[in-house]
Amino acid sequence: MNQPNLNSAAGCALPPPNEMILKWAQERPNEVYLKHIINRQFVEYTFSDVADQALKLVSALRS
């Protein structure tokens, strides 16, 4: 099993999750990324929904 190298991001072969979600939001914006149960009902979040919410959160944290 591969262990992550926490000391060096340059040695990582995988792109960071934030880059991947933005890439997937462009490539497949309406595809379901996550299903969440709220009040016994499934709520679906698409790649585009998740990317938009993540960008809003980052903007709020930066201001």
C-alpha cells in the first residue's frame, strides 16, 4: 500500500482534489457526484454543484 508523502507535494503523482473537482465540473457538470440523505430523501449533488459551493466557501474564507 502506498503511503502519502506529507513532506513534499512535488513528489505526489496525483493532482490535488480541488483541481480535480474543477476539471470534472467542466467535463461532466450534470453528472451526480454525491447522494446525501436528508429527511429520509436522497438529495443529489452534481459535480457543478459541488464546485460552485467549494468556490463560494473559498471566497468567503478569503474575504
